[in-house]
Amino acid sequence: MAEPGRAGGQGGAGPAPRPNRAALHGARVLLGVSGGIAAYKAAELARELLRSGAEVQPLLTAAGERMVSRATFAALTGRPVPASLWDDPAAVEHVALARWGQVLVVAPATAHTLARLAAGLADDLLTNVALAFPGPVVVAPAMHTEMWQHPAPGPTSSCWRAAASWSCPRPPAR
Ligand SMILES: Cc1cc2nc3c(=O)[nH]c(=O)nc-3n(C[C@H](O)[C@H](O)[C@H](O)COP(=O)(O)O)c2cc1C
């Protein structure tokens, strides 16, 4: 896992870094899955984390759930996957989950979710957990290059504005 609080990786080119499986053993990982086409890869990521001995709590956005079902993640991880912020109000789940997790990984992170996270918006379970979560956040932006490179206060600037507290890959060279 990348060092918390630092931007890492080169975004795109080069071989994927090898996971440090020993470091992940026993780790409690909050896995945010937003609605990019790469959501199918998050299922494999969950499996790899589990193989490393981590516990994985999936948190899907509504669009993420349109890509891959909650049932898939529940079956893979052996944990219930909450449908929304409002599943169990008495449990105040977003706070309980934020306290449970040791690291928050958002993979894939859509342009929309990156912007929400960077702006501190809290309009669904994932973003509420993120806001309540004091630990390290690792984001894996995934979108078309045009979206990533858009000059509006969108994905790239969201990522870098927040890079002081997130692990975020470097944008590809233009
Ligand atoms: C087939 C399809 C693929 C998409 N892939 C991406 C993607 O890779 N990255 C992205 O940022 N948005 C992608 N989107 C758009 C997001 O689903 C949309 O912005 C959504 O509002 C994101 O919501 P969320 O961030 O809350 O999950 C895709 C949409 C569709 C229909």
C-alpha cells in the first residue's frame, strides 16, 4: 500500500506495483466502489485484499451498484453491503464504519466521486463514511483521458487539491 498522505504511482505506464501482502494481513479495509466501468476490477481487488488476510467492507455508490451488484461483493467478502446511508439509522452506520476501517480505498474513483470527496460533500453512504473517516485514503481515479485532463475543477485538480491527505496517482503527462 502506498504511504498514507503522499501521492504515489505514475498513473498508467509501467508494471503494477506488487502488493505488500504481509502489511495487509489483518487490515480493515473500507472499499469504496463508484460507478466507473472499472468497477468490475474492484471485485478482483477485494479478492486480492482478502487473500492477503485483510478484512474488506465494500461500500458501493448507486452508480457503482449499476456496474456490479452488492450481492457480488457480499458473497466475495462475507460481509453485508449496506444499500444506503438510511439502511439502519439507529446504528449510525457511516460513523460506525468509519471507526471500523483502518484505510479507505476508493477504486474505481469516478470523476464525480473524486469531486465529491475533494469538496467534502456527503450525499451518500460512501461520502459520509469518507468524511467521518480520519485515516489514510487511497483513491484510484478511473475515467477517460479527456475527463481526467479537463481543466474545470474536476478530477485532476480534485485529486491534487486533496493530495496532501490522499494517496493519488500522478496524472499522465499531456
Ligand atoms: C457505461 C458507463 C461507464 C462509465 N464509466 C465511467 C468511468 O470510467 N469513469 C467515470 O468517472 N465515470 C464513468 N461513468 C459515469 C458515471 O457513472 C457517472 O458520472 C455517475 O454519476 C458516477 O456516480 P458515482 O461517482 O456516485 O458512482 C460511466 C457511465 C456509464 C453509463
